[in-house]
Amino acid sequence: MLSSVRHYGVGSHDDRMRGSAVKGRIEIELIQYKPEAVAIFEQLEEEFNRTHDKIHLTIESPNDAMTILKTRLIREDYPDIIGIGGEINYSYFVQSDILADVSDYPGLASIKPAYVDILEGLEFVPTEGTFGVPYVANAAGVLYNREMFKEHGWEIPTTWDEFIGLCQEIKGAGIQPLYFGFKDTWTCLAPWNALAVDLAPADVCRQVNRGETTFTQEYREIAEKTLELLQYGEDGPFAYGYNDACTAFANGESAMFTIGSYAVPQIKSVNPDMDIDSFVMPGNDHADGNILNSGVDLQFCVMKECKNKEAAYEVLDFLLAHDSVQMYLDDQNAVPCKDEEFELAPILDGMKTFITEGKMADYQDHYYPSEMSVDAQIQTFLINQDVDAFLEKFDKDWLRYNRDIIRMVEDYEKQHGSD
């Protein structure tokens, strides 16, 4: 996996270590992948170094961080800690045995079990140990214009029939119910993922890899309901991209937007005063079957080659301190993975119960190989509107792009038996 990454000129970690050794402080280097959070990480770095005499923390937030990180891993130029998302790159890193087992880190006890479970679910095969400390998550479902809902007396739906009924009611009032922005293929994954957590097993990809089911069997209802939503969105949704959708929703051109909390900063850049709330996608016939679509947006992994794990843990303690987490939440409208009372952004009001109860499941696309281009496949399906052809191709491509992982699963089960 790592061998395919191009090489770029990057400085040696050992050089940086030698430079800081003169100061008599332990140098800990952290590379994080979220460019939108550069400012908050600069504040955290400054505060840590101001309050710690024995450790110096350097936080790097490069553009195209994952490419640079993979390049450094190929060159065996390891940082001490990496800040990455809980998705398939994390799965590959666990498989490559480059992450330290942090099950002995005391701070893990403060993390909501649901998010630790999400990371364990990303392992291709069960692996002894814990390799990431979940920090913050995001949540996806339906954003809605709270002022518009209050004005018209619309109620928040809790079942699929209620949701479709709401869309019809809004449309009857001469207002567009939804906005999509499907020109950017990744936006096609937003309603797909939010429906998938309601309608498919959380470990469906693992089940398929074990030969226990197929996507044709598990994904049909998701595909049909995603397709049904199109009639309540903008005309020609494939002509408008993500920025267009954010702008349109911000300007009141739709009552709802099928996207995650991560879109709010972009929406607010257009309309800072917009009153936005959210609710969980009600994909089920019964309200108690609905689940929040939430994944680990940022976790911290200590590298196996870290020369001072104790110092790395002290950095993690600082990052997980209440004030540090709250500072990040305020800046990024994020969901805390730490099981503690925090002030959440008002846009999460409609999801608070699910967050508090830990009633959530990961984004399905976190398990999809990038080579499969599932976002583009969903876009093509929504254009062609052929459910059978889409599902048949999905199953065929899954076997093609996951053959090495499927073989790994088969070998594991021969040795250990199925879970």
C-alpha cells in the first residue's frame, strides 16, 4: 500500500531531533491531516510549549498531509504521533504494523466505547491491541433551516414515511425540500452513508469479505431510498457542486441539506446569521431503528518507532484535557469522543440524544477502497437509475479491488475460525 506513494523532499525527523536536543527538551513531532484546523493546532502547540518545560511539541499541518505522511513512512522517517481520520488509511496502517499499541494509555478510559469500537471495526482482521485514541467525530444526516421550520410549523421526522411526507409538505408550500450538489461526486456519499447506518449492518463490509452476504442483498433498500430522494432536490443536481449547494442552502433556496456537520462553516461563510439545526436521517420504518451516522474525524496514533512513548502520552493528556477539547469543538463544530460534558454547537441540538447515548455507526465509505471510486459509482447510478446494474457492479468491483483483503480474511479464519 505504501510503496505506491510518490517521493517528495521532506526534512528528516532525526535532524529535527538533533536540533531540539541542544535545548535539553524531548522533542515530540505530531503531523495532523486537517488543513481547516491549522489555526487551532497552532494555538494548542503554543499553549503546550508555554506550559511544559521538559517536552517541546511541534505540530505540522501540511497541505496534502496524507501523501506527505505516506512518503515519510516509506523513507522510515517517522513522526512520533499522527492525527488522522478513522478510515481505510488507518486500516492499512494497522495492517502494516507501524502503529504502537496504546492500550496501556490511561486516557483511553475516558473515550466513549462506541468510538473505540468504530476503530476496531476498521481492522481488516481482528488485531490484538488498540492503535488509535479517538479525539473528535463529526455527524451526518440532515441539516435544516430552523427559522424556516418554525415559521411553517414543520415537525422533525422520525421515520422514513414521515420524512417523505415532510418533503411533500414542503414542496406543496412552494419551497424546495432538499439540496444535493451531486456534481462533486463525494457529496453523493452523504445521504448514502446516512441511510446505510440505518438499513445495513455496521459490519456489512466484513460480512461480505467473509462470504456471508452480498451488497446486492444488503444495499438494495439504501439504493432505492437514495434514488427516491432525488425528486425532492434541485433540478439537475449533477450540474451543481458542494459550494453551490452550501450557498443555495445558506440563501434559503432549500429547507434541508443532506450533508454532515462539517459543511456548516462553509454555509456560515455565506450567511453567518443562519440558524441551522440537524436531525438523524430517519431511514427506518420505526424511530427506534435509526442510528446517527458518526465516524472518527480525528484520532491520534503513536508511531511504533516513537522513541519516548511516555512523552507522547503527556502530549495526548494535554490534547484530551477539557479546555483543549472544548477549544477544538468551538472552532470546528465537532463532536467530542471523550465521555465528558462539553458545550456542543447548536447545529447538533437535534442529534444530542444519539451522541449522549452512543447510538451511532461509522460511515460505510470508510471501508471502501479508494480505487473502487464508490462516490462516482453512486453518481452514475443516480443518473442512470438502474438499481440492479448498480448493485451487480458494486459486488463485482468489490471482489476485484478487495481480493488481497479477502484472501487475508480467509487465511485468518483458517487459522482462528470466524468471530
